[in-house]
Amino acid sequence: MPIYHTLGNIPNKRHVVSRQPNGNLYQEELVGTQGFAGMSSLVYHLYPPTRVKQKDKAYSVVPKVAVDNGLDCMSFQGFDIQPEKDYLKSRKTLFVNAGMHIGLAAPMESTPYFYKNADADEMIFVHEGSGTVYTMYGELNFKYGDYIIIPRGTVYQIHFETDKNKLLYVESFTPIFTPSRYRNQFGQLLEHSPFCERDIIRPCNLQTHDEQGEFDIFIRKKGMMFPYQYANHPFDVAGWDGYHYPYIFSIFNFEPITGRIHMPPPIHQTFENANFVICSFVPRLYDYHPDAIPAPYHHSNIDSDELLYYVDGDFMSRNNIQKGQITLHPGGIPHGPHPGAIERSIGKKETHELAVMIDPFAPVMITEEAMKIEVKDYFKSWLEESM
């Protein structure tokens, strides 16, 4: 999200002498992705961010694939994911391709360690729970319905206020942006965008940790987890400025676009990049043409898979859908409303559904973790009961 932001104390010019009250130089670090051409921030540490004290043996965290080439419409009961005390162990990757991983997590405890995903931007959708994400950029307080966007390379700790948390996450190997069609040439969100800069929650309450000792950071890179130990607290930042930092956007701040007849899924788009889009289905008025059919028309997924995560409310195009359930409609075959959904929708004035849709542009493979929570024979769910 290209909005300039700054916290703490920074010098008037970049790359000049800047001293701490004790006379030591602040240690300047440029943090960003896409080389020196993408969004970045300049961060001012008390100590060099390079002081590795120890590193332990790396171990694999590559998801185990069960179905690498399928064409079945499938469904999965997301709330059947077993809770785990540890945050990293709780993350169960369900779907993978070369551009992204998609998974669910039910962590019960806050992280005593620090974590850095050096491969991927992370989008964490909070279905249940609340708490705070701590980073060197400041704090982000999250709650139900929040999308937390954490740029790759960001060291963070996550504190949960309860032991009952349910998270949907995406690991994206290219940066996650807001839709380009809703931004002008300067990056400002346009008047017809379904959200604006006022809806973006940026880091606050910057705390400078002047601490030395042993600080464990788990770093994920190329399918491996590298346990590192640093000599100083990673959040020893006195100030920073720039465009590269984690932020939050609430699904409840997405303002739906409506029309006289049924509008296609791109109107729900919330995030995008080269490999996928993420859409938000929120409560809204239905189409207002006198003969409108509010239910979506049958459509063929040819260019992308479609993953829909059901959050709350009544998703009128589906029968017998529960909170936390995921449907996968693969590219190559058509799908559409379940039997009876079209007739049920006629004359309806509004919907209270809440869901997150992820459309990967390359087919996803299905992991062993996903198969543990599969809803059997979902592909037959379009048959009338008499058949």
C-alpha cells in the first residue's frame, strides 16, 4: 500500500551522520523488495542489524503434496484444523503453486520468538481472535475481519489475547498490492475505489528496545526454516520512514459495488499481484433491475482456480456451507449456484454473506493436510436430490 508513513526520530537527510544521545551512530538500514526499484523504508537502529550470535541446523518446512494434478471441485472443513500451541506449528498449508501457498492456522499461544518470512509477503485474515503484531515499524492491533499484510522480510512477533484463534493465510512470492485500477498515477486510491487511505491501519506506538542478549529469530527461506540467534533485540529502531511496512485493512471497511443486474467477481477485488487476486464478499444490497437474478450465473473457470473461504452469514449460492469451509473450483470446468439457489435468490433485496475469495492464476496442488479435512463427494453437490 504506497502511503508514506514515518514514526520516531529520523534525520533531515538520508544517508548522513545521525547520532544517538550517547554519541554512537544510528545504524541505517534500507528495507524493501523488488531491488532498489520497489517500495522501501529507511530504518534507524541502535545497533547493526547484522549481529548474528548463533545459528542452528535448518529443517524443511516444504508442504507434502497429495494431489498435484486434479480437476475435481472439492471442499474442506477449515474449522477441523486442529489447534496447536505454537504459532508456526499451527500453520497448515493446504494449497500450493509456484506463486503462492494458502493455509489455515489455529494457534493457541503467542510467540516467545521472532519470525521472518524471507520468501513471501503474508496476508493473514483473522476469522477468530484478536491481539497485536509487533514489528520494528511499530504495533498493529488486530481483530475479527482484519486482513494483516506483512511484507516479506519483516521480523514480527504476534500476541494473541485468547487461546481460540482461527486464521486464513496466504504466502505470496511476489508483493501484494491494492488493485491498480483503483489507484491513480501517484498511487492515491480513486473516488470509485471500494476503500480509501482512511481505511488503512498503519503501525503505531513505536517502542525502541535497547536490549542485548540472545534473541531467537526463525527465518523461512526456500522451503527451509533457519533458526538464528541475534545479539540485540530486532526492534531496536529509533525511527523510520518510507512506504514499506505492515498494515491492516478490515473486510468491514470494504464498500461493495452494486448494479441493476448481477455484477461479476472483479467488483469484490481487494488485493492483487502477478499470480492471484483476493476478493471480499460483504453484506450488500442485491441487484435492483425488476427481473434481476441475484444469484451468480454459471461460469467456466478457464484462466484460474477459485478458492472461496466462508466467514459468516448465509452464502446464498451454496447449500449446506459452514463457517470456515473452503471450496475449490478448479480452472477448466464450469461451476455455479447449487440446486435451488437461483430460484431462492429471485426477489431477495440484500445479502449478509461474508467470505474471502482467492483466485490463483496457476493451478494449485493439494497437500496432505488439506486431504485430512476434505468434504467427501463435494463434486456431486450440483446433482438434484432425486438423482
